[in-house]
Amino acid sequence: MKILVLGSGVIGTASAYYLAKAGHEVTVVDRQPAAGMETSYGNAGEVSPGYAAPWAGPGIPMKAVKWLLMRHSPLAIRPSLDPKMWSWVLRMLRNCTSGRYEINKGRMVRLAEYSRDCLIELRADTGIHYDERSQGTLQLFRNQKQLDASAADIAVLKRYNVPYEVLDPSGCLKVEPALVHVRQKFVGALRLPGDETGDCFKFTQRLAEMAEELGVKFRYGVSIDRLDAESGKLTGVQTSAGEMKADAYVLALGSYSPHLLRGIDLRVPIYPIKGYSITVPITDATRAPESTIMDETFKVAITRLGDRIRVGGTAEIAGYDLRLHARRRETLVHSVTDLFPNSGDIAKSEFWCGLRPMTPDGTPVLGKTPYTNLFLNSGHGTLGWTMACGSGRVLADIISGKEPEIGLDGLSMARY
């Protein structure tokens, strides 16, 4: 089958790879000059199925008010008159109940765990390297209230048999020795030993090379203008390089997916939530993290990527605005220098932002659409890197007429 994949981020590239492995003739189209150049470029570097959780949860509205008043706030809102922004916010608020949180987290953990297993298999089969480490995630709590609140997440981890450890300060130092310099700043942690880390951009670029070796064609520098549809199926895609046709189409354009879908009267509640990162060259490895630390207070992830530290965080609701705001950088710098002082050269750090494609309930939109030959793989939010391999493999199974190894309950468009 001839398949056209729209988007060459980690989700689109993984989809193309698994479709090619299944024997399909695949072409990928993207406006960028190479794979992984947008949201996949500078994310936090976590492959964290154990940390998979929707942002919409009980208590979040009240927490949001407190966060907005913090100097180093994990949340920023730049109000606009865009009705899509407020519609998305209201939908998210409706998911901020204990019942919805448990359902949504369960769905996310299930796909994320499967995806991590697919990544391990891919690494074993291909030997792909991307500054990967398999040393877990440490969710660090600076106060007892945060530690006590982790009980709800632990209950879900137990239900899905996700390995975890609750650590006191001494236990934290065994897995992250550099924290010895700031031992008085935290009371404990939730450790997820099955989590991994790695450079998503390096992974995406290498996976694109391997996909090309399987016959996938990448059309870079080509903008996608419009989807054409008739009688319940797509008939083609209008691009800056002319019309492109295929037997089936995969839309994996992240935050930009809704723009094209509206043209064929298809609505998906995906909205961009901007995230920021800095990438800091390590100057003293003994003071740097070994894996990923989640600073629960500031909602910042601090990750070791080879000889660099990736610091990612902030949820900025500002539409498609890609401007870099210095205040967001200050929060990232504060978190990493507070927990890992003198570990890297902040002055030489790269400052970046990208748009997370978020759904109101946190789970992606994956699989079939009302158009018989159009398939979606989008809306992965903070977990695109974590869910990439699993989502790509599930999509390849669906298009190939196979039953996916995991159930799709709650992941398809049907829940909307």
C-alpha cells in the first residue's frame, strides 16, 4: 500500500519506520529541512512511562492559581480572544476530577509502557544510539505535602504493575549522588526505575536514516496546504510541490494537525501548550545528574544527555506564539542551579521552545477517522517521545489490518 505521512517529528518518523517494516511504500512530507526540527528538537529527553499522567487532575485549578503567583511559575497564560483556547481550557477543567484522572492516567500509562517495550526492542534490533540511558526517573519532593500527594499516582502505578520505589533522602543519594550538595532541599522522592532518557532529536534523525534504508522517501522543505476529500475519503494533499496522492494518509503534525482537519470539517481538541528548555554543557560530571530528576515544585525535568544537561519545563498557554521569553529561562536556570550547582556552563546554554500538542484529557488521538483512508497520530502532549514507538507500531498494525497488541480503548477519536 502507498502511504503518505504528513510530518517528520518523532511521531511521524516512527510511524513511517513501522509502516515500512510492515511492507508499505511510504513517503514523508515536512516543511522543515530535516526530521525532528520542531517539537522533537529540544524536549526534556525523558522516556517516562511511569511518569505518564494527564495535566488535568484533581486540585489542578487551585494549584494553577498558586502557580501563577509564583516567581518561578510552572504555568504561564497569555490570554487572547481565540475561542479555541478557551474551549480547550474548559474541556481540560472538566477532566480535573479524581475519576477522570484515574481513567486518563491508566490509558496513558498503558500506551507508554507498551511504547517503552517497543523502544527496547528497536534498540536491540538496530543498535540505534541517541545518548540513551536506562537509569530511571526520580520525582523529587521538596516538602512533605508533595510526598504525601504522590499516593494517588502510586495507586495507579500499582494497578498497572509499574515498578516504583519511595525513597528517603539517603535513598535519593544512592541513585543521584550529586544531590549530596543540596541534601537539605528535599524530603524524598518517587523513583520509577523502568524509565529511560535520551536525545529525542538524535533519535528521530537516526530513525529517519534507518527508515530511508527501508525505502521510505522523505520530502523535506515542502509545505502542506490542504487536504482534499470526497465521498468519505481523502483524494489527495495539496502541497507547495503540487498535489500528492496515496492509498492511505497519516496525519502526524502535532499542534498543527487541527488546521488541516478543519478544512475537511473534522474537529480534534488539540491545542498547543508551549514548553521551554535549556541545554547546558557539563563542566563537572560529578555534580551533574545521572538520569532524570523531576523537580516537583517547579515542574521542571533535569536530564543527563551525554555531556549535556537538558532542563525542560513550563506550560505556557499562548497559542502558536514561538517567542522566547527570558522569564521562562530564569525558571529553568533556577531549578538546575538550585539542585545541581556548578554542574554546567549556564552562559553557554541553548535556549529553546516548542509547542506540545495537548488534548484536554492528556491521551493522544490515534488510529482511524471518519474518512476511510485517513489516520491520525497526534495529540501526544508532553509524552510524544515516550509514546512514539508504541504509537507508530499501533498505527502500522491498524493500517495493515492487524489487531494492535494493546487495546485502543480511549485513544481514538471516538472518546470525543
